[in-house]
Amino acid sequence: MVTAPLFAAEPEGGLSSAEQSNYLLELKRLYLTQDERQALFAHCNDLLKTYALRAAYQVGQAQRQDLLYQLRQGEAGELLLREETRGQQGTDIAVRNQRVPLFGVDPFVRYECPSSGISCVLHNPNDGSPMLTIVRDHKGAAELAKALSFLIRNLQKG
């Protein structure tokens, strides 16, 4: 059984500008900055650390590994995604960098948390392909999708 895709950052009727303003204000307060983009990057990266899919969660898997991500800004309208895969012993490390162009894409990040799995997948807003994999936590995936959606909107401004 698989759960239906969710649009975490798009509740019924969408977010009002007051909700958006309050959300961004809280993030700026939390990360002690006046820069929305800086607060959004800090929040997304903190969530990616908190909900990282670690080898310890992968009991019974043959190839247990840590899956870690970090986001940063690229060129105007571009998100840089760093994916690091570490073997169970911590000696095998593979790094993959991905550029995600954001101009002209729907900023709402879609995610899925299959009930039979150990992970949630957040999808690339460009083509719907898997972009990030985190530990299976509906609230964590919803918060990360929301923060990423706000970050994408912010980066689309240039």
C-alpha cells in the first residue's frame, strides 16, 4: 500500500500572505538573521540533517549506508544539491552534485512516504523525479517540503 502524493506546502486554499509572512518571520527569528533566503537555507539544511536516512535505520538491508544532503545557492534561479553517500563503516564515500534550475517551475514540492518503506522521497519540481530521500517521517517530510517550496519561491526572484 502506498500513500497518495502530498503537496505539503499547499494546504487547502494555499498559504495566505499572512501565513507566509509569519512563517518567514519565525525562521528569521530562529536563525538570528534578517535575510529570508539565509534563514530558509539554514532551516532546509537543518531539516536534512535531522531527517537524514542513516545506516542505523536500514536494519535488514544488504547495502546499509548514510544518505546526507546539503543545499546551497547556485547561479540566479538555481539550487545546488549535494548528495553524500557513506558506507556503513564510513570509509566508502560517494558525492554527487546536482544543479536544479528553478525559473518557470511550480514551487510546490511533492513528496511520498510509502507505508511499506523506511524512507520518504521528495520530488524534483522540474520533472517529478526523485530529488531527496529522507527517513520515513511524515511530519519531517511535510516540513521539509514546505521549507523547500518557500526557498524555491525565494530563489525564483533571482
